[in-house]
Amino acid sequence: MKRRNFLSYLTAGLLALAYLPASAQEPVRIGLDAVLTGPGANNGERIREAAQWAVDLINEKGGVALPDGSKRPFELVVVDDQAKPDVGLSAIRRLVGDKSIVAFMGPDWSSVTYPTLFVGAEAGIPQFTSSVAQRITQEGHKHIFRARSTDTDWMGALADYLVKQEGKKKLGVTYANNEFGRSGRDVFVRILKEAHGLDPVVELSYAVGDKDFTSVAGRMIQSGVDVVVNLGNQPEGALLVKDLNNLGFTGLFAFNSADSIFLDLAKSNAEGVVGPLSWVHTKPDDKSKAFNEAFQKRFKRDPIGHSVIYFDAVNMIVDAIGKVGPSREALLKYLKSLDTWAGVQGTYHPSAPTGDMIHASVVIRYNKDLVPEVVSVRD
Amino acid sequence: MFFQLATSGIATGCAYALIALGFVMIWNTASVVNFAQGEFVVIAMFVALTCHVTLGWPLWLVLPIAVLIPALVGYATERVVIRPVIGAAEMTVVTVTIGLQIVLSDAAKIIYGGQPYSFPPLIEGRPLSILGIVVPRQSLVVIASMVVLAVGLHFLSQKTSFGKRLRAVSQDRETAKLMGIDVNRTIAEGFALSAGIAGVAGVLLAPIIYVSAGLGLPLLIKSFIAAIIGGFGSYIGALIGGLLIGVLDNLVGFYISSHYREVFTFLVLILVLLVRPQGLFPHHR
Amino acid sequence: MSRHHPFYLAAILAAIVIPPFLSDYSLHLVIMVVIFAILTLSLNLISGYGGLISLGHAGFFLIGSYTSALLSVYQGWPFWLSMPTAILLTATSGLLLGFPALRWTGHFLAVITIAFGSIAQLLSVNWVFLTNGIDGVSSIPRPPLPGISLTSNVNYYYFVLICLAFIVYLMMRLVASGFGRALRAIKDDETAAACMGIDVAVTKVSAFVISAAIAGFAGALYAHYIRFLNPDSFSLDVSIRIFMMMIIGGTGSIAGSILGSFVVYVLPEVLRPLQDYYYLIWGVIVILVMLFLPGGLISLGSVLRAKMAARRDKLDPQVGSTETLS
């Protein structure tokens, strides 16, 4: 997999050399920070491929358009944060330190995004993140745009579905002991209380990297819950649902990362699993269908939520550059005054004071053919 | 629930036990503590994944290959990097194997990326229910394989000439040399054997936990602790230590706290070192 | 030593003169290099000079960072109080870890220290009431210094550079002292050292305590520089990285630790296209160093010179012998 990257660097390098005399034009650069090594690398690879694809599509059309109608080559600069705050800080400083980069996307992990926010804030560069933790947009930073619905939107949709549509009252909560799991857990438990007056029957946490979930599954079954709501990452979620099924759990399994990566790992154990997502490829609107088709043609598999988030983000930046030109200050000012922008994921509101641009979400449920059926949509 | 937890813990524990066994074998024959032992597990997993899932080869063909390749890698690493440092200061030896661990795990990461892959079960079918305890078929495979392997290794070490050479070198390298045993060859073969055992662990683990490049070091640390608890250098100790760690992990997760289960493994290690430093089944050379 | 003076002088001059002209990003890198150099030096004291393996130095680093950060953020202590407290606490934890080191060496000690580092990290995750868990500690203030603002990264760089200079001085004194000689004697042969009247237990435990204290100091410098802590930054990876820095730079060499930190931290950032491969490359270098260059990169110059001199000797036996090996 990585070998192909190296080859593509090489070809890109050779191509760049070949074209050097012809287009001495300085390209317009945007940055991307993602997790490309370590436990979160699966999402990171998908993010990189989607963002690169969006950039390639622009270049196929002759490059990024400027307000005066001219076009310039478009370039994505990618850095790796390894899902670690200190590495992320170096990576983002590198992006921001490169004055030719006019906007950047990432990080994906909240535990990296939060402590590095100040770097982008000090530089006044537009930053697009897909991190879900609430507090990222609660610190009053003016440069951050969240291109994904948050925990609050998701958990609201999920709790509504479980309690109102499914009529479940005995809920057990399991969560990964990381930022993603904990913040998901906090929001879910709060919403369950506020909106439905319910408390979880039992709560358990586990460590990222745990392999044997018999003890967690056993505790859940012993407490007699109807639903296990799991908040965490895909590998642990897949192992947990396998152990629950092995031990004969008959209730619902709800999971906040029930995406295609989870499906790849859980295989047939995913049947009947319910989950909130920002977007899913079976979402029935026209834009989603068109995107899905193009993505299928290019990559021969289904896109995930992150594909759309970063695809949309690149295009939003491109549209903004077309209006005000490639400068950090102008872009930031323009985006903050832009009321609506229509993307694949739904309608964005870049001018939202906190930076939370979008609240679209869906709840899906895997049917017996393991296709995620949309059971509820929120915009 | 207690027996349920214990049964499932035994399956994971078997894997730790096998890795610890190979680890102790290298220690006994070459006085080398091999921090790269967990990487042989990972190599076996990825070989199995590539051959079975990507290329679609049948399991009966894939399994021997997946055990053989780590064995070959083990043989080669002994030849190239371990042999020059055998007998050197322990710090040097440990550093070399740490370097080896970094190289092997990162090579896997470069080739396969950091993401986990799922591996199909070796035997299809719903979990069995025995006396009210749910036992996934895969766990039975793991437990059965470990028993067969342990018996086989015992036979190998007692009855074959290779086993006798191995034991002679473990007991005293100098005397073995005087007796006309090719010590270098025996050590290299011992390395290959222990890497092969790790390979078996990898093949057995692949369907239970997902295959990913970062697994080696955590598995190694667990197995290392298992070996110390069992009595460093003792084969039976390594096996029982491994099972103990697997079971303990589950029991602590259920009865005490899922937060602190890792901490407990380490605390048990420290406790054993303080109270019974020779381990539960001390090794007599 | 003397023939290296021009080289060392140039390095020191470069460290003083160049940083104000660096970009924000490069400045960040050199600050981290200096902090890691202090950390590597602390490991070198017990491993390089004492021959005791530690793969748990991230644990000391963590205790130092968190102590100073928590005291200054939640108790409002100034850095000049919280930092010494951090050092005191890490030194105490070093004392605790020093006792197992009396009994076990080599691989046993490696596992015990791994256990120590892992427990420290797990507790920092789980003791939410104390450490704020995964959410981490934010808004850690920079140290106050009358007349000079350490919020500027250039000033902070000089601050940590002075700290490094102080630690280097301390290490040189330690190594040259009776304690240093005792430590090396134990590394060479513990029984012989005991026969020579060296108190092995006291020496080993003190080495651990001093090493832990220095690592805790590095932790405090790190916390107040990075201004945000969470348990992710103190994994086993960090312990292994420090270990690599020490080995690659030169085990048992002060300049080697500094060189190692610089090379291991900066080279991957410079060689971005190789980014996917750099850990692999470091692994290979660690093995090569152990097999062919036990003195690390710092000894490369003298080894090459010795080789060349040896060859010259062979070619021209008349001139040789007197001027080589000076």
C-alpha cells in the first residue's frame, strides 16, 4: 500500500521535473494533516485518498480558478501526526510555517486537534477539521471550521432512534478509554438524560488495543440490557460485537463508528448493528448518489463518511479561492461571511460563529446482506 | 460466568504461552533475549493473510507456509545479526534485538499500512455450548493445537538427535562444543524452531484478534511477563505463565475493573519478582 | 578529546548563533532536540555509564511533566517551585525503581522498567481526578522570568539551552567523580567492583535517582514549553526513541547523547520523502552501530581516522607509528 505512495511520489516528482520549464507557475497549496501511521491509519489513508482525488479532479479541469479567471495548478501537502499530540504539533507547525499554504485540513483525532488549535489560530489560517469532540469549537477560535456533524447531533439522532423508534429502555454503555470514546460517552449519557429521562443501566470502559472482550460482553449480558451502546473505534467495536454474539446476546448493538471499516472487520457479526454516521453511501439524495457513483468508478469500493468530509472541504476551499483569491486572511474573512454552501454531505453554514458548519447526520442499520440501510435522516 | 471467562482466557493465554515458549527456547540455547519474538507472530499473520485472503490459496497450503516463512526469517536473522553478538554484554544483545524488533515491525507497517485486517476463522460454524459455557470453535482449535505442539516439542527434545543437541547446547555451550556438536548450527536451528512456534501462534491468533502491524511488541511484552512469572528458562513455566496471564486478564476485567487490567498484569509481575523471584516453576540447568 | 575542540566549538557556536534566524517550525524542532538531549543524557547515566537497561524513561518524563504542570495549573505554583517539586517526585520514583535494579539486570530490568513506564501511563489515563485523564492538562504557563518573556520561543530556546549546558556540566562532573568511576567499575564487573570496596547497592540506586531526577527536569521543561499534556505523549515509543538516540549517538558519551537526539529528531523531518521509512532506517542503524560502531556516531570520526592511519602505516611503514594514535 505504502509502496504505491512511494511510486506515486516518484512519478509525481518526475512529472514535475518534466513540466518544470512549461509551467513555472507557482501552484496554489493547501495542507492536510492526517493519521498515516499507527492505530488510526485506516481512516487516515481514506482521508488522504479523498482529498488527493478532489485535488486531482480540480487539476484535470486545468487547475484552481482565481477571481480574475486565470487558473493555477493545485497542490496538496500532506503531513502525518501519528495520532500523537506532540507529533501533530510538529506536523501542523510545518504546514502553517509554509506561507504558500493558504488553508489546511485536519487533524481527525480530537486528541491531536484540541492541543494544536492555537497554531492555526495564531497564524490566522482557515482550518477544516473532522474531529467530533465538542470542546474544539467551544474555545472561541475564529479560524476553525468543523466539516462534520458533532457528537451532539449524532447522539441525539441515535438516542431518538433507540428510545422512540425501537422503544428500548435498558441501555448499557461501553466506551474506549480515549478522547473519542469518552467524549462520545459523555454526550450520549447527557442527551439520554435530558431528552428521554433515562440513565444507562451499566457503564464500562476498555483500553484501545484490548483483544479479548469476553469480560466486557459478559458484564453487559449479566446486567440484562436491551441495547449495548458502544462509543469508540472500529477494531474494538468489531471484537466486542463478536464476543457479544458468541455469548448469545440478543439485544441491539449500537456503535458510533459503524462504518465500512467496521464492517470489513466484523463481517457477518455486523448484521443488525445500528449506528449514527455523518454520511453514508446509501443516503438516498441525488448529490450523494452522484458522488457515490464517481467514487465507485475511481476506487472500486464504497466511500466512507470521511471521504465526503474531505472531498467537500477541498471543494469549499476551491470555491472560496475562486471568489477572493489564494490568501489566508481573505479566505478566512470570506468564509466567515458565507451563510450557506452546498456540498455532498448536505448544506454547510461556514458563517456559524462557533465554526460548526454542518449538522447533517443519518442513523443506519446493517441488514442481513450487510448493507447499511438508512433508518433515520437529520439535516 | 467465571468458567466462561476462564475458558476464553485460556484461548488467548495459549497464544501467549506459545510465544513465551519460543522466547525461552532462544534464551536457553543462545542466552539471547529476543525482543523481536513478537514480530515472528506478525510475519506469520501477514503471510497467512496474503496467501489466504488476497491470493485465495487453500488453508492446508497456507498454514505450513505461514509457519515456515517466519522460521526462515528467524534462521536468517540469527545468521546475520544475532551470531556476531552471542556471548557479548547483555546490553549489546538486547539492543540488537530491539533494533531487530523495530526493523521487522516497521517493515510490516510499510508493506501493509497500520490498519487491522480481518482473517476468516480456521473452522466455520457457530460457537459450541459445553456445560453452559460458550466456546467458539476457534478457541478449541487454539487449545488443541497447543496441546499437540507441546507434546510434539517434548518428543522432539527427548527423542530426536536435534532435540538432544539443543538440550546439550542449552546446558553448556562449551561442553557441547567439546562433545563435537556444531553449536552455531544448533543455535541457528533453535532460532528457526522458536520463530516457527511463534508462527503457529500467529496463525492461531489471526482469526481471533485482527491482523495488524503493531501487534508484535504488546504480544511480546505479555509473553515476556508470562515467561518470567512461570520461571524464566522453564518450558512448562512459560506455558503455564501464558495461560495464567490470559485468564487473569479476563478475570480482572470482569471482577475488578476493565480500566486497570493492564496495570494488574504488571503488578502481578512485580509481585512475583518480589515474592518468588525464581518464578512459579523454576528452571534447573 | 583535544583534537575535537574545533568541532565542538563550532557546534556550540552554531547552537547559540543560528536559532534566532530559524522559522517557527525549525525553532520548535531545536527546542525539542534540546529537551530530548537532556532526557537522553539522563538515560545515558544509567545505561551508558552504568550498563543498566531502562525502557521506562518515558515514565520519569511523564511524572516530571505532570507534576510540574498540575501544580502550576491547578495550584497556581510558580515554575520555580513546581519544577523542583517535579524533580523531587521523579527522584523518589527513581529510588523505588532503583531497588529492583539491585537484584535484576539486563532483560529482567528491561521488562521491569517497561512495566514501570506502562503503569505510569495507565495511571495517568485512569486517575482522572488527578491528571484529568485522556482530556489532558491545558494552558500550562511558561516559566516567569524577571525582565525576559519566555512566551517567545526564541527566548525559551535559550532557556532550555542553558538548562542543557547545566546538565552537561553536571554530567561531566559526575562522570569524572568517584561516583562515576564506581559506576563504570560496576558496569565492567560487579563482583570485582565490590571487592575493590565499592558499595554496589548505593551506587546503583543513586544512579537511578539522579537519572530519574534529570528526566523529571526534562519533563518539566517539556510541559511548560508544549503547554498541553496528555498521556499519549508518554508511551513506550518514547522510551524506545530515547534509547535509540543514546545508542545511535554513542553510549557512554555526553556529546553522543546530544548528537543522537539531534540526528534522530531532526533527520526524519528533513528527509520527508523517506518519512514512511525512517523508523526502519533507525532500526537498521541501531543494529549496525551495535555490530560495527559500538561507540555510536560520535566515534565515527576517530574510528575512521584510526582506520586511515592504520592503512597509511601499512603503505608507508617508515613514517607511521609515532604520529598515529595520538
